[in-house]
Amino acid sequence: MITRHDWTRSEIQALLELPLMDLLWQAQQVHREANPGYEVQLASLLSVKTGGCEEDCAYCPQSMHNSSDVTGQPALAVEPVLARARAAKEAGAQRFCMGWAWREIRDGAPFDAMLAMVRGVRELGLEACVTAGMLTDQQASRLAEAGLTAYNHNLDTSPEHYDRIITTRTYQERLETLARVRRSGITLCCGGIIGMGESSDDRAGLLEVLANLNPHPESVPINALVAVEGTPLEELPAVDPLALVRMVATARILMPHSRVRLSAGREQLNREAQILCLLAGADSIFYGDTLLTTGNPDVAADRALLAAAGVRVREPLPC
């Protein structure tokens, strides 16, 4: 299988517009060749620092620019976070993701606590992922030394649509953050969101940027907008579930060896739509009852879903 980094937007648009049966067939072939065994990784996500973010992301209830219900809250301490990580592992998660509602990582005690959390999560035998905005080369190096597995920094949408969603940080700044993470040796978790008023060409544009990163992001979250009251996008209609299936399938074809994560918006999908996403090449789900500040299917429902789909769960590593 040839892994490409020279996809054109027109090629990607053609994939997105294929008859659904043909698109799923192509994605299945790629997925089974690149990822034999059909395992699904369970990832748990905890909001360590919630609300009060300086960015003006139109979709986010944690932005201080939006009148949503989430307000700035003090960051959780190290031990309660590690207790949640232990619980996540006992529930079957293999990756523990931690989020800070920051524009950029802050040095001093908050960053020292982050490093301690990363070390503690890794000592539990879990993969550790952090999302906390922009960071410096030195901060990336210290996170790598602490054992951080992955850093999440989504591109959100296409370069052309981006300014309609966020004005406080440029697309180029996002790409520079990804480059800093890469230089440190930490793997990338980078994807986007559909349902934010973008066109089909914008969806292809997002995938074009991701698929032409070299190497591809090791983890690609595909999110559907959760329209939260008090955000500028609160009135947008729910995403067509088949549009999410198409994004997952196309991402799988473009980035064969990346872990494609079915992320925000999964609560809005019925069981059959989620199974279609697994069929299309999603090989990870966020697991648990909360995804940062929005709902997520609970653990028992997820276990039942995966059993119904007949996929294996990747087990956590021993301590």
C-alpha cells in the first residue's frame, strides 16, 4: 500500500462524492490491509481546566467570548486527575486525554502540574494525550521528557472557512504548533469538525491539509458540531450522520495508518450510524459520559455497541 502526501483537493472531493457503497468498499479495503485485526481503541477525556478561554472559537462553550453556561473554573489538582485516569483504565480505556481551556500553555505551577499528570498517567500504563493550545519548543521538549504520547491540536476546518470560526488565532499558528510538537518527538492528534456551516469543498480542504502533512497525524479525530446554547453556532442544524460516515471513510483512505477517532457528536448518532462509522474505518472512540463539556454515550452503552458491531477492544497495557 502506497502512503501518499500529495493528495489534491479535487481528488479528495471526488472521494467524498462517491456513491456511499463504493466509498465504504474502498475504505474497508484500505482499513483491513493497513490495520489488520479490526481493533478499536478506547480513549477517555477529562477537562482539567474548564472555561474562561481567551480564544473566540464559535463552536466552543468554554470561550469567554461566548455566553454559554460554562464558566471559568480552577484547574483540577494532580491526584484527582490521576484517580480519574485509574478509573478510566479500570473501565477499559487505553488512552487518557487531558484538556486545558487555554490559548497557550502557561509556565510555572500550572505547567509543572501538567507534567506531573502526564508522568502519572504513563506510570499507570496508559497513553497520555494533552490539549492545551499553543506551546513553545521548550514546553514541547519537557512534555516529551515527561513521556507524553500525543498532543492534540485540531485544525478545525479548511483554511478558507477558518476565519469565519476563529479570529483570535491564525491557521498558520496552528500549523506552527503542529511543527513544534513534531520536532519534540511527540505524536500528533489533529483533526477537525464538520457541521459549522462549511461547504463540501471546505471538508475536502480540511482533509487535504491533514493528508498532506508528512508524516500523517498518528491520530485524526473526526468531530460533528455539538451546537451548544450561547455559542454563535447554536442555531445550526444537526449534521447528517452519513456526512460523518463519509468523512471517516475518506480520512481512512487518505491516511491509511492513522488512528481515525470518532469524537464529538457521537451522542447524536444512533447505534447503526456509529457502526457505519466503524465500518468506514474509525478505530477509536472517546469513552465515558463526558467529552470535555458536552455529553458522550456512557460506558455500558459503548460496550454494548462494540459487542453488537463485533469489533475487538484494544486492551490497556499492564502497569
